[in-house]
Amino acid sequence: MALMVAAVCTMLPQASGAGVVSFNPALELSQVYTSNALFTSEETAVSDSYTALALVLPLKREAPRNTAEFTYRPSYQAYDSLDSLSNLTHSLLFRLDSTPSESLSTNLSTSYYRGQDQGIPNSDTGPDLVLTPRNTREQGRIDFGFSHRFSGKWNWGANVYYEALNYSSIEDIEQDPDVYIPEDRTTIGLVGRVGRAVSARTNVGVAVRFNQFDLDISGTEQVQRLELTFLHKPSRRNQLDVRLGAFRGEFDRSVPVEPGQSDTRSGFSGNFLFERIFPAFNLQLFALHEPTSGYNFVGTSTNTVAGLSLSWELSNQVSA
């Protein structure tokens, strides 16, 4: 939370120029499947699906070259089989987008999250997919990025972010007390990407991602990932975003290795997102297969999440 307050104080003066203020609350209804709803002492991830209902409260100020947005998003998730996992989540986001020139854009954001879900589909930050018993997670984050278009069809960009994660156990969930509890951690992430417009509506590219996880007790993990990206926008109402890649992780331990643990891992990752804007609502179909957040390599090292989301705008209030 301290990260978010500091960033808000930093960004507000930059967004104080003339602009249009809008407040467009929306409802989101999602049905999501996850291969890692619960993790047991037998090192087995239990799958389940859940229905989520979220209220999105975005306050936005738009000026010719700057957009500032503050969003609060409470959401309730009702699990289909594992009733004890049903929970209420809260997220806050402040973001400033700027376009200093026609070819250059920048963004600065800070966020706070409290809840239990473990994946953020199609996020440059990478999801937090920890193969452990479900825990309450508090997350604070600050992120800066830019994108630059050059030579007509080419573009490149980068993001850097810092993230702090704190975990606490959930009461009334029946799980073996001997299974692993996530360690608090901080993360430093870097993303670099290069792309080319192969047509007016299609962009292909390559992205390189680096994460360093500094765990409270166990040590430090570094994960590198190489991705091929495909973005297609056949119209203003449709978008298809696909990413396929491979990752490798190495762990520098500060505690002895336990049975079942390894210091290296590798695998494949993938992200799929389809968005369609209808006159009355928006539709998203998504799926991801991602490396887990760094900790101790017990069990599998990837997680799969898939689902669909519908959102309806409740009102459209605009003021100059």
C-alpha cells in the first residue's frame, strides 16, 4: 500500500492539466478453470473451477497527451467443488499513460491486491502461480514501461517493475499442516520486446523476460523466458493476443536441499486472449500455462488457467 500511495503522489501533478473526467462503473462475470486450486501433501495439485462476480469502479481523467486512472475492483469468487476456497478479493490500481510524441508512449502504475487467486492472464508481469496450499496474498507493485515505434513498421519497448508479496494462512481450510507455506518475497522484473507490423492490423514479435525472486528464507531464484508474440486486431471490436515461449529457472539456495527439490527447471509457457466488444457487453476468452513463482520446486513447475469473462458498463458519466 505504501508503494501505491507514494506513486499516486508522484503522478497526480503530471495529470493535472485540462482534460475530461469520466466514471464508468461496470460488472464483470467470469467462469474460470484452474489446475492448481489446491495443493496437497502428496504434491498433487487439485483442479477446480469458480464463478467470479466483480464490480469495477474506474475514475479516469483524459487529456490530449496524458491519461490518469484510478480503479477499485472488489470481486467475490465462488468455487464449484472446494467451497472453503470461496473468497472476496480487493484490488486498487493507479496508472498514468503519456504520449510525448506520436512514436513514443510511456506508462507508470502502482497497485495493491489482497485475495487468494493466483493468476493474471496475459499480464506482462507474469502470474503468481505458487503450487502450495491456498493462502491469502497481499501484493504491492510499481511498474514503469515504454513503447517506441520506428522505421514505419517496427516497434520496441521495455518494462521494469518491483513487487512485494506477503502470505498468510487461511482459516477453516482442511489441509495437511506439514505442506509447504509460501515465503514472503520480493520480485524484480524486466521485459524487453521487439515487434513488426506485418499488416495494418497484425503485429508479430519476440519478448525476453527476466525475473528475480528474493525469498524471505530459502534463497534467490532467477527465471528467464523467451517468447514469440502475435497480436491481431481485425477491427476496433476484436483482438487476439497469443504468446508462446520457453523458460528456464535457477535457484541459489540459502538452506539445504530437501527430497523432491531441484535447483534448476525448464518448460514451456503460453498465453491466449481473445476480446470481443459487443454493443451491450464485452467478452474475453483466456488461457495460460505459466511457470510458477519462485520458491522451492516441489511438485510441477507450471500451472494452467482458462476461462471466460463478461462485463457490462453500468453507467457513463463524463464531465469536462
